[in-house]
Amino acid sequence: MRVARVPHRVTGSRMLQILAVLCAVSVAAPPAAHAYIDPLSGSVVLQGSVAGVLAALLTIRHWWASAIRLVRAWFARAAP
């Protein structure tokens, strides 16, 4: 009696691992572009990068303040 094999399924985490490896390879070994980037494009990329970093820092600051308020409120209720 032969047992039928179930086809291997790719789970969500495995798919993310595969996608991460493919993205890393594509970033690590980009082909030569031989393209010109004008100053306006460069400044737009710089502005977007700075805005992204500042947004991330402000978000972390907001989350940190919320966490501190939560801990202080928790200790205030626990104190007699």
C-alpha cells in the first residue's frame, strides 16, 4: 500500500524569509545603471530620507511617552 504524499506548502513565515533573501540579493548586487540623477531628484530623495528618519524618531518618542505614562499609572494604582 502506497501512502499519497501531500504537497509541501510554503507557510507565511517561509515566504517572508524567501522574500527577504531575494530583496537582499537584489540590493547587494545591483546592475550598473549608467544613469544621470539631476540635482532635483537627489534633493527629493534626501528630503524623503530625512522625513522618514524624523517620522520614525517622533513615533518612537510618542510610543515611549505612552509606555512611561502606562507604567506610572500602574505603579500609582499599586501603591497603598
